[in-house]
Amino acid sequence: MLLTETIVDSFIDTRRETEIRCKPLQTEDYVVQPIEDVSPPKWHLGHTTWFFEEFLLQKFSPNYVPYKADFSFVFNSYYESVGKRVIRANRGNLSRPSVSEIYEYRAYVTDKIIHLFSGQTTEEMNKLLEIGIHHEKQHQELLLTDIKFILGNNPLFPVYSKDYEENPIVNPTPEWVRISEGLYPIGHRGNDFCFDNELGSHKVFLTSFQISKVLVTNSEFIEFIEDGGYTSFNYWHAEGWDWVSKQKIDAPLYWYIIDGKWHHYTLKGFKEVAPNHPITHLSYYEAFAYAQWKGFRLPTEFEWEVAQNQFKWGQRWEWTESAYLPYPNYKKAEGALGEYNGKFMVNQKVLRGGSIATPKEHTRPTYRNFFHPTLRWQYTGLRLAK
């Protein structure tokens, strides 16, 4: 557990970093919700503020007066035990509260938290503040990828930032890490922060395998496209093939052919696809199909965790072959915070590693991200195994 002073400094920095990600936006950008999975930027600003108000100020601050009583209804996400909330698909219908009022709400709650932690604190308070900080860091990444989806579905393809680099270069030379058969420890160990889905440290038996040191690149994925990867059912799960066929998917998200060349939308604007950049914005179905076409497979999350110290990671969230399930002896927390991870452990795939949109010091080798197989608006890519 961090010292109280350190936690408060981290809290202040995190609040500032969230707002910095919104600085390039126009007011109109804050309200748009193109699809259900993408939330308007102003909702992220309000929700991350509500989290501190609901779980800290309401519980530990005597005589605390909420900024507005109905904000809990507006900014609750999925916490059934907290009360009713706006349906997720309707977050884009909220013309009010205004953007300026949400920033006032943020300032109000931030000041109240600082005041609360200027006095005597308890271990429970410090723990909840730390969870809230990491919760907001999660939303910093969602905020950026939601902004990209909002702007990337604007026919003008507006530039978010001329300086934001989302495409690090990958060494295209394939190298393989070899891991011997054996029993290996899995899960978070130690006293530093982690989410509850990383707990339940245990051992798994792995047969010998190899895993690529590098991510799959754009040029490699273009070979898959040109070889009919999206038109041959042999590489796809049945559900994946249904998804490709019904949604008419024929390329990664944001990709378009212009004058015979592949282009894609980036936060720097519309650019030609660079061959040696790591592929991104893939669904699990596409990652699986590519691996099948290549004659390899995706690693399990356990293989990835065992081998991760032998390759560079953190540029793309990497799809694994593992279903999102509880570890042995997993215990769901009591109360509303118990809804944070446990109730989503069905019909989702685990991703590992973090991405260029993940805030610093918010990922680790045991971090378990999870999404449904069709989703691809995050910076998702793949690493092959065999």
C-alpha cells in the first residue's frame, strides 16, 4: 500500500492526465456516441468523478453534500447494487449536464477528496482511493480509444493531435522464444496494486512451446488479406465467419483502399498504412483467422505470462486463446466493488500486455484485460505461438 501523501499526489496527477486527453477536443466532440461500446468523452469525465464520490466521499466524509443528487443516475455504469442508471446505449443522448458543468463537478469532487485525505485516514480509505486511481487510468485509455472511434467515424477524419504517436516500428525479423515443459507460477504475487482477477496465485502445467518475440505487422496482415483471408471460411470459427459475412468485414478497423493502396485513420489523421508498424484494431476472430492462415496459433494467457520477460510488450493489447475465467480460489469482493470484474467472467477473451494508450504504471505482467471476440476499437494486435 502506498503512503497517503503519495496516493494523494497520484490522485491529483491522474485527474490532470484525464483532462489533458480531452484538451484537443471541440465541445461538440464530447457528446457523440457512434455505437453502444463507445461512450461520449464527457460521460467518462463524469463517471470517473462519480466513482470517487460514491465509494469514498459518501462513505467517509461526514455531512458530505453530493454535487447533484441525480448525477449518480447519470454516471453510474453497471453497478446494480448502487441503483438505477442511464442505459449504456443512451449515454450519447445526454445533452445535459453540459461539458462545463461536468468540469465543475470534477473540480468539486477533487477538492473534497484532497480535503478528506488531508486528515486522518484508514487503510480502507487508502485502498479505495488507489482502486479509484487505477479505475480512472482504465478510463483514460477508453477515453482515448473512444475519441479515436468518434473522430474516425467522422467523414472529415479530423486530426486529434499532430504529435500523438500510436504506431511504433516493429523489427520484422521473426524470432522465437522457446519455453520448456513444466509447472509455472501464474498470477499476481506481492503487495503492490493489482485487480482482484489477477489474484489466486497458482501453478499451471505447460507443454513445451514457442512464442514470437515480435508482433504481427501491417505488411504481414496485408498478405493475409490479399490471399483471400477474409473470404475463406477455412480460417475462421463458425461465429467468426458469421460475423465477417453479416458485417461485411474485409479489413481491420479504420482501413480503406485509396488509389490502390491501404490507408487508415490515426490520431494524427488519415495516413497510408506503414508496412513495419504493428497491426492493430483487430477482433479476436481476425487474430485467430490470421494465425490459422499462417499455420500457427495464438498463445494462451499462461504461455504469454511465462514468456513475457523475454520479449518487448506494451504496444498493443494482445489477444490470447484463453477464455476470461476466475483463477482458483478467486474471491469476489463484497458490496458494489465486487461487480468490478467477477460478473464479466463469461463469453470474453483475455488480452495481455497493454497498449500505447495505456497510462504509465498501469500495466504489469499479470494484468488481465478482457473483451468480447468481435470488439476491435481498442489497440488490439497479436503475437503468434507454436
